[in-house]
Amino acid sequence: MAKSEIKMPLPKLDDLFTTEQERQEADLEKVVDISLVEIQDFPNHPFKVIVNEEMQDMAQSISEHGVLLPALVRPLPNGGYQMISGHRRKKASEIANKETMPCIVRSLTDDEATIIMVDSNLQREKILPSERAFAYKMKIEAMNRQGKRTDLTSSQVGKRLNAYEELAQEVGESRNQIHRFIRLTELTKPLLDMVDNEDIAFNPAVELSYLTKQEQEWLLNSIGCNVATPSLSQAQEMKKLSQSGNLDEDKIEEIMSREKPNQVEKLKLDFKALAPKMPKGMPSTKYTEHIFKALDFYNRYLEKQKQQGAR
């Protein structure tokens, strides 16, 4: 009986004309200069790129010394690249009138890219509640899609950690706190902006996230009319009424118009009557700020008139 022949796979064409050292070097990640116009932002990037004083300082540094820490990008199927880590460096490079920036190119799946993008940005010193909320949500979803198994176990209960527990350990938060941050993604943008601006505290914001979008719109109008944001007890009351189907616009107004303990008396304005006098398209939440600016301007005018009369 003839012995069966073992067929060896044919070598790749590239392997015939390159040395082993050359092939190993080709597999290593290298830093390459890539045109800024070829780099797309990460879709639904949760971290805000704000042109502030810090950004201007970064742009000045890049203008003088270049980008010292390469960005991380991944190649796109139809050409070009997608930014994974380095959105702020890219913006600063644009401000500095640079045409290229140094990047590490790495092939990554969508979920791998999401996890690295979130992890690299969570190292920043200042992170807004909205940024943390959407970042946690994106990473949890990516980990769940991966069906990621982990050998990490709890020393107390000896069970494999799920995505929430694993993320909680990584960022030093409780699992419940991770869930509470993700609840913030259910807020409408105007309310979430108020959380970022510290106009609404974190705990009331979590309770308000259980309100429907319509109820949140009613609440936003009431905040503008009463020049006040909800306390934790008010937010909890509205959440309870919403879940029982008994929350409407009038009830929200009644709750928001109550005096709070130790509340300083406030002047209540009719914002509907003020609307025609405000700049077109200005949201009611900006009325108070606009009024104070107008008063400052008027007071300066009166002071100037007083000085001219004294001459």
C-alpha cells in the first residue's frame, strides 16, 4: 500500500522574495505621517473636542514642536483612516495649520476600536458627566457584543465577572454607579448640558432620566419659567408620578413652583411674555443669562450718563 503524501501549503509570493527579518519588521506597528484630511472622526465620539485656552496652548506647542505623542488610527475598508485616540491632537494640529500628524496604524474590529477609544480617553483628568455616561454605555455594549470571556473572578463569590462588573473594577466605580451614569444618556440634550454645567446635580439628574422625552420638555420649560432646577426630592416625586402615568405639564409646574427649604426668595418672570423680546431662536433656559447681561449693559449706561451729568 502506497504511503499517502503530505502536501505542504504553497508559500506566499511575498515570502519568496523577502527575508524573515523583513517580514517581522513589516508586522511591527510603525509611526507614519498621515494627512489630516484622510482621518475621519470616530462615529458618535462621546468626548467633546472644545476649542478653549487649553486647546490653543496645545496648538501653539504643536506649531513649535510638532505632535509628540502619535495618534492611533485604523484603516478603513474604502480608504482613509478612522481616529481611535487623538481627536484633540488632530484639532490642535488643524489650528496650527499642520497638514499631517504622526499616527500608529492598527487593524481593529469595531468593538476593539470602541473599547480602546473609551479606555484611552478615560485617562483624562477632566471628564464631563455626559462624556463618562456615553463612554461607559459604548464600552458595555462593545464588551457584550464581543461575548467577551474573562478569567477575572470575584474573590468573594468566585464567579466570572460580567461586563458591568469588569468595567466597574477597571474604572474604580461600583456597578450601581456605572448603571447610574449610563442612565444619564436617557436625558434630552438640554437637560444633559445642564448636568455638565453643574446646573442640575448628578443624583436628581439620574431620577429625571426616567421621565419620558415629552415630560423632560415640559420640565425644561418649567425650569426656565421658575429660574430653578429640581431638587432630589422633586426629581424623585416626578419620577414616581411618571411611572404611574400621572405626570403632566401642570403637575410639573406645581412641583417646580414650590418653595424649597432655605430657598432664597426669587423674582418670578413670565417667560412667555419675554419670548418676543428675546433673540430669535434663543432657548428659554438662556433667558436669565441674557437678562442679566442686558441689566449690566443698562447699569453701565446709567453710570456713564451720571458721569457726564456731573461735568
